[in-house]
Amino acid sequence: MGRRSRRRRASRRREAPAKPEWRRWWTWASVAMIPAVLTVGGVWLGAGISLNQAGEQEARAQQGANRFEDARLAAEPAVTARVRPVGVSPQTWVFPDVIDQATLERTYGRPQDDLVREFGARGAVLSDSDLVPVGNIYKTRSSFRVTLVGNRREPVRVVAARALVVEQAPPLDGTVLHETPQGMGDVENVFVDLDTPGGTLMYDDATGGSPRPWLDVRSVAVEQGEAVDLEISSLTSEHRYLWRLELTVDYGSTRGETIVVGADGTPDGEPFESNAWSPGKPGLDGMLAKEMFHYRGGIHHVYGDDWSWSAPG
């Protein structure tokens, strides 16, 4: 075989077959797509990081807002209160001073809020005319409506409630304005007997059983802004009491916070006032009280439109 023939065979071995057209286009497309893929991937990754950062920033902002709100709320008690005396009928007002019938008649018959304001300005104490039997003792009942309002972001639970006596004194002995009752009253469901130690708020279900601590019977919890109404009756047969309502509350991680409520709903306001009174004469209106009190201005009895007066003694 000649040298020329060998060269032709070697040349044919070195020549590679031509690539198909589609493979050339795929190669160029792949090369062109790599930057685009890298760009899209970078954008996606950057967007994910940005979203995570935005979420973290939002969470930090919310935490800051919560801290600000907690600091604002902490300036006030965990539970705020609104208080007003309950204007029962029939009712009795006992004044510290001697007051004549004409003076009483000028105010009597007005709306209850006017009576509370004007008689209260004279130092009078409001109570039910119905004396309440507790065992073999008749006691004076004064009732107050207390509205508790939650003031924390977390639910606030009342775990203890009692009357905190500020002062104990002899009953007022001035003048009595007494609407004549038709019988005797019943103990309200929630009450506190100020003549007994401890001052725990009690509950009587009117079934004849022994009263139980109120919070053993009912659970009280308030959300932020939620209001719960409570009517509390104070009982006494012996004294005049100044007292405040003391609540113990739990919320969040806080345990055993003490809240004091006065007669105006604030911790530092005037205390509640409850005053024992009796009809003044044994057997009057068919009722007997443990102590018969002497009133310097006597007792003005009101029955409908009729007025009568019991002289002192």
C-alpha cells in the first residue's frame, strides 16, 4: 500500500461527524440561560431574605407597641372600677345632725341621683329600710353597684375579694328619714358582714344553706375593656364603718396584685360608708334590732304621701 493511501485513511479517522442542528441550538441556549437562571435565583433568594427581614421588623415593631401599651396600662390598676350606691325602695337616710321636716321635704321626692348628691353633702348615709335577719339579729343593709373593667392585654382574674375596714365608730345619731317598709328584707346574693372579722365577700344562694365565700362559687375574669357588674351589700347591726373593697388579681405572669376600690371607684377616693340604724323603738313596724339607738332629731317616717315623726327617746 502506498504512502498516499495511508494518509487518506488517517485523514478520514480524524474527521468527526457533524453535530445535529438541534444540539448546536441547545448548547447556545444553555449558555445564554445560565445568567438568567442565576439572576432569577438571586432575585428569589433576595426576596426571601427581604420577606424574612420584613417579618422580623414587623415582629419587633409589634413587640415595641406591646411594651408601650403595657407601660401605658401599668399607670392604672389592672382592673378599674365604677361605683354607685343602689337606690333601693323603701330606703332610709341617717343624718349626723338634727334636720327638720321642711328641709327634708324640699329634697325628698326628687330623682335618686339628686338625693344621693344633696343628702350625701349633708353627711347622710343611705341604707335599705328593710332590716335583714342574720341568725337572730337584724342588720342594716347598704348596697353598692361596682362595675369592674379589665385594664390589661391579658385576661385579669379576681382570686380574692374582701372589705378592708378603714374606721369603725358608733352609728350616726342625728336624724332619720325612713320610708316605711312592708316587711323584712332578704340577704343579697353577694354581701359582706362588717361586724365579723376578715371582711370576706360571701355568697348566699337563698336555699337555706350556709353562705360561702363568693369566689368559691363564681369565677370572675375580665378581658381588656370588658365590664362585669357586681352588686355588693354591706351588713352591720352595731357600728358605722368606713371601708374599701380590696381585690387580689392574677394576669399574665403577675400573681397576687392588690387593687383597692373606694366609693368613687379609685384607690385613693373616699371610702364606702355603712351605718347601723334601728327604728328606735322596740316593736316599731314589727321589727326588733339588736341595739336601739337614740336619734337627737328623731325619726321622720314616710309612707306614700304621709309623714309622721317619732320624737327622740
